[in-house]
Amino acid sequence: MRNCFLIVLTALFLSGNPLTGQSVSFDPEIRKLYLKLDTLMGNRLLMQRYPANDPEFIRIIGYRDFLHSLLYQSKINTDFYFSQSGKWLQILEKSRASNNSVPAAIAEIHLYRAVLAAQFSNYKASAVELVASYKVVAKSGSDFNSPDRNKLSGILGVLFQQIPDQYGKYLRLLGVRSSGLSGYNGLERYYSAALPGTIERMEGYLLMITALKEFSQDPAAAWNFVRAEGKPMLDNPLIRYQSALAALKAGDCESAVKLLDSRSSGNVQPFFPYWTYQLGRTKLYQNDPTAAGYLEKFLENPGGDNYRHNALLMAGWFYLLHGQQDKASEYFLRIKNLSGPLTIYDKQALNEAATERMPDPDLLRVRLLFDGGYYDQCLEKCERLILSGKYHDQEDGELLYRKARCEQRMGRISPAITGFLGVIERADRIRSYIVPNAAMQLGNLYKKTGQFDLARKYYNVCLDLNKYGYRDGINRQAQAALRELGR
């Protein structure tokens, strides 16, 4: 999953710095405790230092409760956060004229609401909250100090770039001019300007990892950033977790497992259920016999509503690969009996479980080898299965797609292009998200080689063919690429 959180920790660390040269307005000591997930000690200091309903108290509990809702993705918790934060915003608006730190708190809470809405695929509500945050920053940003401007303008710039084109005209009508936001440049300045060891340095580091992991077209961008920085601050569980996901997206499953597995990570233990889910997923890619145990442990205590369908699907895959078809069938049936999925990943898991045919173990192994970054093994297996002549239509197309993806990741542009073209030629027979994604990867390859007209062509082909799983994410990436090319 691109994962574990949809926009996930992208806005987790937006809590503000001092404004306009004032004394610290958002307690760095408490902030660091919450960042380390030491909620008990953070709460003790919070009660000692701030009266209830004070703007600074609200700013801190907005941060704390957002973090809890993010790490335990329950729809009930998210709805409760929206209810509570609506009251906080009313209090903050009333004290806005007499307290210069209030505008930043208002902007942050709107951003938290935007992230939580997107977490449950409520993109309309997310866009509304982003606009509300933008308006505060646009009106009061000139009074912010440099770190605040860099951070808030940076994250807003990155997030507004992800809004689908069809909503662009509405944003313009609302007065949003996202081109004036600093985006990645602002985040880089926020991170690099902070002193080592400070909470701002940690926040900036996490923002950079997450933004690059979630939104860069280069799958290795976030992991390259982590490695270039020397993997600092890995004693913080959130930094370790995000670094592991960055490694996995870059195709370095071995590093991801080392970061997540408590047997190799010293005193760092799974702090929240999704950590266990990710460990089970990485172990599955390695064909590790303990994979199902981690997935089942997550299912026993998922912490919220999301990724249960996906965890059941992966556990079923494990048993299918190990010759236990009846047990695999039980897990696939459990997916159908769950309440309705709330994320694109769980929806796709339900779609796959709903098919009448059991997945082919060889094709499944190819898929998992690619997802784990084992490109040499995946490519070899694809070529062997294609030569066998056993597969036709959709299955043959899936092999071509996985082979082309491996060639692409290994820097072999010409065979990758040939493979993706073969997938698109079989579009009527494949009928899967791999068809529009093949077109999008063609666009990426042609853009990389400077063939911009062909890149535009295939990004538009991607949008035309995009009527299967992961529609929103694929649309967003293709539209962002077309914007970059100036249409």
C-alpha cells in the first residue's frame, strides 16, 4: 500500500514554531514526547503547563488527538476528531484577534482534518479543509516567521499538486493560487535550517521522507534521501517506520525488514498495529514462513477499520503459496464477510477476493517478487512462464506487465517500452488496473528520454483506460505528470 496511510504522516508534523519572534508558542518538550509516542508523559506536562481551552492547550491536543486518529484508523475516532476540532476552531477564531499564534493553530487543525478525511477516501471534505488552511496561510503568512512559512507553504504546495484537475477550476473560483506555494523547496528549507537534535529537525525529516515517498514519481526518492542523510534518528519509532516504507517502495525489502523486525532493531518494538501489518507484508515478499503469523497478529488487533481486507488477502496468498488451498479459501471468504471497505486498497482486496477463480500460485509469486523488489528473480520467472505457453489473455498480459516493470526498475528502457506496449495492445482481454498503469509507465519512460509528445500521448491513454482498481491514485499521477509537461 502506498501505503499504510493514504496521505498518512504527510501532515503529521505540521505543528507550528514560534510566530513573529515571540517566545515558544507550542511547547517543544511536549511535542517531542508525542512524537516519540510517549503520550502518558506528554499528557502530564500538558496538564501542568496549560489551562483547558487556552489556545496553546488546543493546539497541542489537536496535534495529539490527530496523531492517535492517524495511527488507529477508526472511522468512529475520525468522526469524533472532526466533531471536537470543530469546537476547537470556534474557540480559536474567537481569540484570534488577541493572540498572534492562533492563525498557525487554525491552519494546522484544518490540515489535520484534511489528512484524516483523505484517509477514508473522502477527498471532497479533504479538499475543503485544504482550502480553509490555505486561506489562513495566505492571509496571515506574511506574519509567520521563516520556518513556519517554509513548512506550511511547503506541505500545502505538495498536497495541492495532488488534487485532480477537474477540481482546479473550483479552486481558482475560491481564490486558491497554489503556484505561489513553495512545495518541496519549502520543506527542504524547513528541514535544512533546523539545528540537529531539535524537534523541528525531526519534523522536517519526516515531512521530507513522507512527501517524497507518497508523491515523487521516482520510487527510490525517499529512500535515497534517507541514505544520503545517514539514516538519523532511527530510535524514534515514526522515523524508523517511515524509513522502512521508503526502503520498501524503493525495492529494498531487506532493509525494510531490518528496520521493522524487533529482532534486528534493538529496543524499537511495534508501537501501533500497522507496524505489524507492514512487517507481515515484507515477510510475505520474502516468502518467510513467519509472514502469516504477523498478518494474523494484526488481524487480531487491527486498531481501526483499515487494511483488514488487505491483510486477509495477503494471509490467504501465503497459504495458497504453501499448498493450503482450503485455508486460503477461508481467508478469502472472510474478506467478503467484513463490513464495507473504506480505502482504495481494501476495495481492491475485496474485488480480488470476489473473483470466482483462485489466484494462480506462479503468477502470485511473480507479483510478490516484484513488490518486494526482487527484480532479477521476478524477471527470470516471468520469462520462464511466458515461454511455457501455459498462459493466455489476462494472465499472459500480467506476465508481460510484471516483466516490463522489472525491466523498467533495472534501467532497461527499450524492453520495458516493448512490454508495456504489449500490455496496452491486450487491453480488451486484460481488463485490469495494470493496463492504465502500463500506459502511465510508458509516459514516464518517454518523459525520461525526452520524448515529450509520446509522454503526453500515453498519459492521456492512461486517463482514457483508467476504469479499474486504484483509479484515484493513477489519475492523480497521470494528471500531475501532464501538468508538469504543460499539457
